[in-house]
Amino acid sequence: MPDPVVANLIVLVVVLVLPFISENVERNLEAFLFVMGVISAVASGVLTLHLMGQAARDPIPITAAVFVSGLLFAWGRSRLVPALRRLLRRLGPAAPSAAAVVLLGLASSVITAMIASLVLVEFIAALQLRRADEVRVVVLACFAIGFGAALTPVGEPLATIAIAKLDQDVWFLARLLGPWIVPGVLALGVGTAALKFHPGEEGLTREAERGEWYVEVVGRAARVYLFIMGLTLLGEGFRPLIDRFVIGLDARLLYWINMISAILDNATLTAAEISPRMTNEQVRAVLMGLLISGGMLIPGNIPNIIAAGKLSIRSREWARVAVPIGAVLLVLYFALLFLVT
């Protein structure tokens, strides 16, 4: 029988590397993570009926939220787009853009990061600004959505996995991270309001204008369900790795290590790192590092992936705007988390 730590180190490397070198794996990431989760749990000897039951239950809240919010978005889209255009004609782009960043950031913990990202795409389509200005708004909004969605387990997979692994109530992350996340979302809104907006004809590609089909709503919910199942299994399978290599690390080191989430989905890293044996300070450091770094490049979190895909934003365009913002946020939050408090 192979050593569980060695086996799961191999699984971890495969999980981190294969989506980057295989387009098939990237397109079928949910199924891939589920299979790797089963392998990891078997290697660690934890694949029991109890774990399978937990893996089947954990995705239910966020899957239901994604499905219901998706239906509401599909039904209300025909009213949303004209209303946005009327608002922008009356007020101009600055104030509505700042409000959209803040409102979508805070609402994402309820309507889910996925639906907030789809609403953002519609808002951007209504802006009709110069492409460079629109990219800036998208990046700032995706940082805000990624932050806000972490406040509840229905907001995004990272929060779902963290709550499940820590065995905490639904408001735990709001209590732990809320005092840090809410001011950050507001600051991103202020930063948006300070932008200079220029009208233009060369805006972002409007792939989303055809609307949402019901089969897409169902498909998105199913993918989320399988994604969370896989991450739950991975989280339990990786427990020997966490206990040996992560638990003893200083919170400040954990914070900077998680810059890797700029290139890797932060929910996957949450499954690989979070443990109930961690202190609240360690959990906060892990999650804040993941949330900030996750906004810096397109693969880092779900809002980035959805918005960039729908609006055809290239990786270089995204990084040119998001990396400096993320670097500033990392330094500021490090100072606030570890040097001031």
C-alpha cells in the first residue's frame, strides 16, 4: 500500500498541472476533479459511505442557489438590459459603474458569484465605452465579486468548501472575513468611481447578448454540484498532506504562499489547505491570500473565468490591469492583518 502522503503529493501535482497542459481536462474540469478526489480519498483510506454522503450533501445549498438565481436571471434579463441602458443615459457611466461594483460584490454572497458575473457582463455590454475602460471596470468588479462571494457558503465554491471542512455554521466566514472584505469591496467601488470613462465603438465582444438558455442554467448547476463533490473528496484525501506540511506554518507565510491562486482556482487550493486544526488567524490568512491573488489572473476564480470568457478578454489584457491592483491589495491587507492588528 503506497504512503498516503506520497500518493496525495502525486495527486496534488496532477491536479495543479494537468488543467494547464490539457485542453480536454480544462474543458471538463469538474469531472476531472471528481475523479481525482476519488483517487485521493482511496489513497488516504477515507473513502467511506459517510464521506460519500457528505460529498453528496455539501454541494446542495450552492447548487440550489446557482439554479434558482440562474432561472431568475434568465427570466429577468429582458427587463434588466433596457433598465441598465436607461440608467446609464441619465447618470453617465461613473456612478452606476461604482455602484455596480459594490452591489454585485456584496450581493454575490446571496445570488452566487456566477450570477453576479453574468449580470456584470450585461452591465458592461450596456456601458458602450472604450475597450480599455471596460476592462478596468470588469477587473475591479471581479475582485469585488470574488471578495463578497466568500462571505457565505452559497456565494462560491471556496466558501462552500471552507465551511464544510471547518464544520462551521453558515455565518462563520462572514464573522471571520466580513470586517476585512466589506471595506475592500467599498474601496474597489471608490476606485471605480475615480476612473476616467471614454465612449467608444471598440468595446468588448458581446458574446452574451444572445441570452441564457434553460439548458445552460441546468448545466451550470450540475457542473457546480460535481465540482463541489470533487473538492470535498480532495479535501478529505489531502488531510495527511495538510497535517504534515501546512498546519505548522506561520499565518504570514501561508498568506504569501497563496499567491499561487493567481494561476490556480482558489477553491481547489482551499480544499488542499484548510483544516479544522488551524487557528482562526491561519484560516483568515489562507483565505484572504487566496481571495486577493485569485483576482490577479483569469484562472484564479470563477468571476474572472466567466466575465473574461463572455467578453473575450485576453489573459494579457487582464493581467495588465489586475496584477498591479492585486499587488497593492496584497501589501495593504498584509499590513492590516499582521502589522497593525
